Amino acid sequence: MAAERAQSADQTFDAGRFGRWLRMMLVSFYTDEEAAVADALCAESWHQDGIARRSTTMSGGGYTNGSAASRRQYDHPIVILGGGMGGLMTAVDFLRQDRKDFIILERYEAFGGTTWRDVANETTKLQTEKGTYVPEYLDPEVHADEEQKTWPSRDSILDMCVACAEKHGLEDKAKFGTSLEKVEVKGDLLAGGHIELSLTTEDASETLKCSALISCPGVFYNPIDLKWPGREDFGGYITHGSYDGINYDKLKDASVCIVGHGGFTIENVRTCVERKSKKVYVVCRHRHLAGPKMVSWMVSGAAVPIPGPFIVEAFQKMYDLLGVDVWSHPVVNANADRSSAVLTQTTTFGVTDIYFLACYYKVCEVIHGEIDKLSKGKVHLKDGKEIECNVIMKCLGSHGATDFDDIIGFKFYQGWWVNGEALMPVMAPAKGVQAKNFAGFSLAPGYAGQIITNRYFIDHPEKFVGVRDWLPKTTRDDHYECNYIYKGAHVLATMVLLQTQFPDLAAELAEADKLKAYKHMKAHPLDKHLSECLAEWKMYIKMMKDNGQIPADAEEIEYPYNEEMIMEMDGRYKAALTAEWEKMMSKKAKAGCTSYELVHALARAGSASSVKESVGYRRILEFPAWRYRQQAKMKDVTLARPDRQVRQVLERRLVPDCIVDRCAEGTGDKLQTFYRISPVAVAVAAKRFQLLEASLSAKVEEQYICSKCNRLYDTLKAMSASFTCECGQALASTAEESEARRDRLQRFHVQCKDLLQLTQELENLPGPQFEHPPKVKKPRGAAKQAAKAKTAPVAPKNPTSQPEPLGDPPANPPTQDLEAAPQSGTAADASEISKTLEEEVCSVQSKRTRASLEDRLRGAQQSQPEKVEEDAIVFVRGQPLPLSRVLGDDDLQEQMTDQEYQSFYDVDRDLQHRKLRSLLSYR
Ligand SMILES: Cc1cc2nc3c(=O)[nH]c(=O)nc-3n(C[C@H](O)[C@H](O)[C@H](O)COP(=O)(O)OP(=O)(O)OC[C@H]3O[C@@H](n4cnc5c(N)ncnc54)[C@H](O)[C@@H]3O)c2cc1C
């Protein structure tokens, strides 16, 4: 299977690239052509650093951002705060890149971090597999220690951290027993300034100058506590489930009430089973989802993030044992056909099998509720339920470091850079889950991306300056004590932006992405892992029997996963991703513009005359660069409850084109759909439209073509050849094609307008003003019928576009040149609709003139009016319906798939044309 996965990355469907696309959600994935375009654009560099990005080189799965000589050297050391996994991974990465000018500050006397030194219990084990949980994650040559267990214990992880530090000589670079108390930025860090750190040790304090500060302070500091009335009467044992404070002797034969349902609950259910507790009750307000071990294995081993529906399906196999329907679980937000699912919960997935086993055998029971009070040997819930128990274990989560905001001088984040300082990034594990594609439950791969990015800007901080204002910004909220802890979505948005800006950074991140599946599969081949999970499953059943927790003759429940099932799911999700990839590629091929092009073109907009000349719209290009930057400063636009018309625009045009992201929150009655429109996405769309417009509006000379030998004739030549080709074949006019282009152009105008209106109305976005605003609003439903009634017998208002007398070629045939196109008023009003029809009339008239000219030359009869099919059939969700019915019914139109809507639109338009033609040929 590992080999199979590795292979898939080399084949036409590039899993790594597609994975990046999924992560970025919008439009930023790279084909080779796009990368080439980006390189070319970057060569013209809008940054001042002038670095030719082609010089970037890959080395052994790692990457060198230019040569060591080209990166910035500093007067003072770089300080890494924290000796946990974050600090350790950062330090090891620096050494790999031959950067040695750093020191590590750590409050403890050794590596390992608060997580493993302080928060974990003696019984704690890594819940995710060891394969990717290595400080040397970014070194493709180093893999998890074979001697280590698949789910190593706390002590084994601490040993691993210490051994890794020793191997790399990091002990010499660490200042242990040292606490950072205050940070002050002195001057401009990119122009000779420095950061002053106030430090305290047990018996002294000192200041330290540094040039950059990478903070990895961790997020687990104090257990969240609750004190219930009646605790003095309870008479049993009350403890926290973390911070190594449990008296395990108290668990034997006990009835334990665990409060909360996060990672520590999962761990302590296992501990209670192992320590022979009689019964475990889990009291919680929200029953968060726990991740079965095989699902954790699947996501870590996947080269491409796995879409939500497959995760739900995989969870379901285990949850079936408990009779829980994961699809209807509050954590899961799926669309109607379950082709997409977003999973949202405030804690990460605790990874476990034993919890499910304990629940299945009723050794563990989950009770929804909140504790009201305690009494002798009892817990009373607010809904009146009572639980008899003699141990209460609080697993309510942890507070972050409540002093860290003040220590670091936090005012705001730009990306994850404190106060927008290129040399002061903060790394902290994001809390909770909110995702629709899953790349893993382990922390290291996520940290790796941030580490690479931090290093990138330490090496070349001037690059950061160009993008700083584009990054998502979060300002300090004084009601919240730990502003330094950000959400996963904040990291994601930052990554999206940075990867669209810096192709070389994106390339390195992609390499690092590949390491995850590679390392995981090397450490945990499927057959080995599955048999280990199975053995553990059986071992715990036996343990519960031996402990007397379940009857000795209890049936042995089968492990819900097997190799065949995993392989089958693996094949299906890959096929689904491949199909999605192909769909996107064909869309992109049509759009013909990349986000790379856009971002760089935008940034250079003020100066790049070549771009100005190459496109049809002038104003968008004359839009000064600073205004584009101003636009990009905006946070994503969130549109909570768009009215129906806006929603239709979003759903039909922008969501399928990935310009707008549809999100959902809540479930059932509380389900709320909202849309996110990133300013970058808006700009990408604008650029696409611009190119499309240029190609559509390019003047096409009226020509005649021979269908046999494809020879082209201009009008004069065609006339002199009596509309017959040299090969004897009658010539056909290309007018139909130009009319089709004109139609597309009009539709395109509508699209532009929708987009601009949306963004401008919503957030006052100073969007580019198109020189030729849209002229056509395609009337739909009732509006359309009203328009039809009003405009059927339209007489052209503009005398210059009156039909020429029959027989004479038009002196000034109506042109498709945009410069000559009339400006429009508001889209919805009837006058505009009639203007549109006017144009159509003009176009038909001009064609009619030409047709009659042809007929005359051929001596042919006057053309007969076309037979117009009155009621064509269109499809709504696969059901055939008469066009007339659908025209009048907005709801039906709304139910159509995009394809159905497009063909309905085309059929209707075609019908209108033919009616017009027929009408005119009789006038
Ligand atoms: C019990 C438990 C189990 C977990 N299991 C998993 C798992 O299975 N898989 C997984 O991927 N993740 C797991 N995690 C998540 C875990 O937090 C991360 O894997 C990782 O250990 C976090 O490392 P860190 O360096 O960010 O933070 P920490 O380990 O907290 O290290 C931060 C360090 O910074 C130092 N520091 C902070 N402020 C200062 C200051 N002002 N001065 C000096 N020093 C300072 C602290 O002393 C500390 O050592 C688990 C977490 C817990 C608590």
C-alpha cells in the first residue's frame, strides 16, 4: 500500500499538488505551466530583493532558499522560545539549513516542553502514531525510532526529545531554567533595530539582545477547573485528569465520573479500564467525536487530504458499534447528497479504540448533561439525573499561558507574526477542528509548514514586507486572556496567501507535505498496523474480562476495520479526488488565468505597461497598485444571509468557479449557510474576466469559410467568387460564430457586474471600475416574461443603427467593438432589457442585410421565416419540463444543476433569437 501511495504521486494525477489545492480551497494550485508563468513574472520581481526564483534548489526533500550567502545575516542571535516539540523542530531545521546563529530559551531544565513534562500523566501515551511525531520531521532521512512503540508513552517521548537534542548538540545552544518576562522591540528590525528580552533565572535577571524571536510557548498551562456545591459532602476522590496528579490506587473498583469529553477523557477511559475501575460515566455538554485509530492511520498516510464524507464514513464503521449516526452528529455539517461534509468541534479528535470498546460493553457510558451539585457519593445533573460514583475526574481542558500576550507585547497578529513584525512569529497548536478535508490528526506536519515559513522570512525578511498587509489580521481582544493562540482557519488563510505570493515557498511546503505520508507509511505499513490495532483490541477485551468489568463469556466483538475495507475506501476516495482534479483542470483550462499571474500582475499594475497593453479593460490596469493593496488588506468578506438573487449569483457562478467558498455552521434548524469571498479571489476573478473579455471582444472580421477545405474568404473575395470556394464547395458565413462570441461577451458582462456589485455592496470594496459596465441582465422567471411582453415589437431607437435599405451594404455596420458600445444604466430595469434587445435586433438586422445580399448575388429566393419551436424541453434535476413552465418559475430554476441551468439558458436564448429573426424577416 505504501508503494501504491508513493506511486500515485508520480502519475498524471499529482496527489501532492492536488492536496495543496484542497488546502488552499480557492484557486491556487499549480500546474507546471503556471509555475513557469509565475517564475517569469517573478523574474520581473515586484519585490526589491531581485532574487531570481529559478535559482531555488531542492535538496533531498528539503530546500535551500537561495544560497546561505544570500540570506540575511544578523548582528544578534535568533532566539527560539521553548524547548517543546515546536522549539526543537525549529532548531533542528535551522541546523539542517546550516543556520547556527540561534539560542533556545526554556523555563524547564530539559527539552520536551510543558506538554510532556508537565501536562501529560505518567499513563499518557501519544494518541496519534509515532511515524510523523519526530523532532526531525523535516529531515527525509530520519524516521521514527523502530524500537519505540507505535503509541509511545510520555517518558518515551521525553527520551526521544532529549536524545534528539543531544544528537544535534542543542544542549549547548539552550539556556535552561530561564524565563522570558518581557519583550521590547527597539527600532526597525529590518534596518538595524533589535529585540530586547528581559529574562529571569532562579536567582538572577538579565537582558538579552536578539535580532529575531521565534516563539513556541505551547498552549497547555493550567487545567480548567470547576467547583460544584456539595463537594465537601461528596466523600469520594475528586481530581483533574491531567497534570499527573491522579492517585491511580483510587481508581480500582471505583465508579468514576469523568467530566468533559476531550482528548484527556479518551485517555482516562483507557486508564480506568487498565486500573480496574468498575464503571466509567462520562458527563459532557457536547459529545465530541473521537477518532478511531484506523482513521488516524488513514489520514496520516494519505498524500492528499481526505474529503470529509470519507472521514465520516470511516468514523461510522466504529460508531456503528455504539448505534451513533455520525452523519447526524452535531459536529458534522453535510450537504444534502453528502458529497461534502465539514467537521467542526472545539477540541481535536482524541484518537482511540479502547474508548469505543468500553462504551460497547457498557463499561463506559456517555451522559449528556451538566453537573449541578454533589452530595454523598452522588453527582446531580441539572436535568435531575443522579449518578452514583466515588471518583470525579475533571477533564475540562487547559488554559493557555495567560501572561504571554503581555510578555510578547501582543497588539495584533498579521498572519502569525506578532504586531506584523517579520522577525517575531509565534507557533502554537491550533485549537479544535474545522475542516472539510483531513490531512492528519498529528501536530508535526502542521508545525513543519509554519517552521519552513518562519525560516523563509528569517532568511529574507524583506519579502515579508510586501505581503504583510495582505495577511489576515487579528487584533487583541482584552476579554480574552490568550490572544496568542490562533484558530486553524487563521493559519490556513495565511498559508493560502503566502503560497500564492511565493512559488518557491509553496514548492518547499509541497515537498514537506509529501514527507507526512512517506514517513507515516514507512513506520506503519497497513498490514503491520492493522494487526497491531487488532491485537490491542483483543487484548483489551480480554483485560476487561480478566478484570471482571465484563462477563467472562461476553461475546467478542469484531474489530470494525479490515484490510479489504481500507483498500476499498482508499480506492474510492482517490477516484473521487481524481475526478475533482480533472474537473478543476478543465475549468482552469477554460479560465486561462492563474492566481500567480493575477497577484503579480496586480502588484505590478502601476508600472507594467506590457500588461496594460495586453488586455481590453484599461481602467482595471490604471487602478493604482496601492489601491489593490488596500483591497487586499481587507479581511475575507463574509456574507451571512444573502438574499435570494445574490445567493443565486453565488451558487450558479461563483461557488462552482471556486471564487467564493460556501461555508456552513450549526445543524438542523440552526444550520446557517454563509459565504466567504476572499479579496484575492475577487482579484483573481477580475483578472480572469479581464482576459476573457479581451479574447471575446477582439474584433473578428466577417469572413466566409469553406467547410470542405477550410479556406477563408473576406466579404469582397467571397462576393467576387460568387460565394463558391475554388474547390467548388459553397461558402458559409462565420457570422454565427461572431454572434456566439457576442452572446458570451454579454454574459460575461453580467458576471463582472455581479461580482463587482457583490463585493462593493458588501464591504465597500474599492473594486476596479470597468470602463464598460454590463449592458445585459439576463431576465429570469417572471421578470423575463414581463420584459418579453414589453419588448416584443421593439423598434430600434437609435437612428444610426436603423437597417440599411435592402440591397445596399451597410455603411456603418453595427460593430462589436467595445469602445463603441453604449453605456448602460442599472441592470434590472426594463429600459436596459429593451436596450439589450435593441442590440440583438441590430445584430440580426445586419445579418439579415448580409443574407439578403448573399441571396441577391446568388439569385436566390427571399428566405422563409424560420419555424420557431414554441416550447422546448429543459431539465430540472434530471426531470424534463416545458421551457415555458420553467421560465415563469424561479424556484425551478434555482433547483437546476449548473449544467441544466446553462443548457436552459442557451435553449431560451436560442429561442429568443429565432423568434426575433423570424419577426424581422417578415417586417
Ligand atoms: C497530554 C497531551 C497529549 C498529546 N498528544 C498528542 C498526540 O498524540 N499527537 C499530537 O500530534 N499532539 C499531541 N498533543 C499536542 C501537543 O501539545 C503537541 O504535540 C506538542 O507537544 C506541543 O509542543 P509545543 O512546543 O508547541 O508546546 P510545549 O510542549 O508546551 O512547549 C512550550 C515550551 O515553551 C516554554 N515556554 C513558554 N513560555 C516561556 C517563557 N516565557 N519563558 C521560557 N520558556 C517558556 C515552556 O516551558 C515549554 O517547555 C498532546 C498534548 C497533550 C497535552
